[in-house]
Amino acid sequence: METLLQQIINGLVQGSVYALVALGYTMVYGILGLINFAHGEVVMVGAMVALSAIMLLINSGLPPLLVLLAGMIVAATACMALGYAIERVAYRPLRNAPRLAPLITAIGVSIVLQNLAMIIWGREYHAFPQLLPNSPHMLAGAVINEVQIIIVLAALAVMAGLLVLVHRTRLGRAMRAVAENPAAAALMGVDINAVISVTFMTGSALAALAGIMVSANYGIVHYYMGAILGLKAFTAAVLGGIGNLRGAMLGGVLLGLIESLGAGYIGDLSGGFFGSHYQDVFAFFVLIAVLIFRPSGLLGERVAERA
């Protein structure tokens, strides 16, 4: 029972991160019908920029919490600027191009960002400073620490705030109008380019937060850390129903739980042949199963192909 509870806790923590990153995928897809495969690298850039800012401030005498908040603000600002630049330079000129062109461009942007990060920060793993209390707490035999609790609560708060933004504000109405019918939204006075840019920037800010969460939880940062995380978050978005905000949240949490439970029990089920390091396999099994049996995802709806 302790093992089950421990894996559920681990899955909720990991799923919270997946959900935040998946929201970036699903927001862009809902607006443009585009899969931004460079989004995982935005997560990595957020973690790297936050680390650089924190290392500059860590000996300044400021309280550790303020140092972490400053790092988060710097990282979110940098990622928002990066998201705007990616949309403006790489995707906007191809908005009316065949769908294969933006897809290839997204992969190219991903490779460029990885190599730029490698040039700037190097190939080696970087230790992320422990700025939050990290003492373990026992919960019915399972272990959870303050960092994990903060990750789950912060992810819930951010996701709730995003739902309020999209469904209760003027900007959110503009986003939904552009997602529904860009031509009609433009006729009603909506600045489509501005809405799309803000969507990219919002998703990028969420990516920066997710990158800091991953780094704080595992204590390391690496230039390649966004590649697999981005693919898993994309899987979560597809699982929940890409283009659906609640679907991205649900898909992220479910994928985290599936991975964690699979890693916890795969050794027993396979007689020791497979170990917990095979947990990445479960994400892609889920992606294959969803694409075969329910391509629209758990909360997605079948929609007509855009002209």
C-alpha cells in the first residue's frame, strides 16, 4: 500500500509539470492548428535563464525565497520574449503555407535552441540550488517533501488562473473567437496577430515555470532536458484532447500517474526483466493507444478540417 501511495504522489508531481507544458501545446494548437515542437526547448531555456539569474543573486544577501521569485520573473520574461520571437520570425510568415512547412520549421527551431543553449551554458549538467525547504514528511508510509507540495499547489493555482483568463476576461474571449473563426474575429475588430502573440507568450511563461519546477524537484539543469519532457507533454495534450485546456490538464495528470505506477510495478510484473528506467516507454505506449482508439483525446471533439 505504501508503494502505491508513493507512486501516486510521484505521479501527481510529475503530472502537474506535464500539464503546465501541455497547456502551451494545446493553446497554440487551439489558435493556429499548429504543433509547436520547439515548446520543450522553451522549458529548457526557462530553467537555464532562471539558474543564471539565481546564481547572480544567490550571494546578494536576499532571502532564498526572494532569489527564487526573482529567478522566476527573469525566466518568465525571457521565455515570453522568446515565444514572441519564435511566433513572429518562424511561424507568422508560414501561417498560410502548407501544414508541413510549419511542422518542419518547429523541429528546426527546436534544434537551433538546443544548440544555442549548448553553446551558452555548455554540455554538462548544472546543479540547481536548493532554495526551498526540502525536508521529507511521512504520509501513510509514503514520503513527500515541501518542494513537491509547492509544485502541485502552484500548478493547480496557475491552471485555475489560466481557466479564469480564458473564460472570464476580454483577452480570453478574443482568444476563443480567434480559435473558433479567425476571419469572423478579424471582422469584429479583434487583432489576430496580437492575440496569437499573447497566446505564445502565455504558453512560454507557463513553460518557464515548468522548467523551474523540474529543476527544483530533481536538482539539475541540462541543455537537453526539454526534449523528452516536451514529447511527453505533447502526449499528455493528445491524451486529454489537444486544443482543450481541461483536456491538457487531465492528460498531464493521467500521464504522470500512468508513468509513475508503471515504473513502480513494471519490475514485479516482468519478473525483474524490466526496471523503473523504462518508465519513458509508457508515455509513448499511451500516445500510440490514443491515436489508434481515440484520436480526438479523452475530452476532445471531432472538428471539421480547416480550409
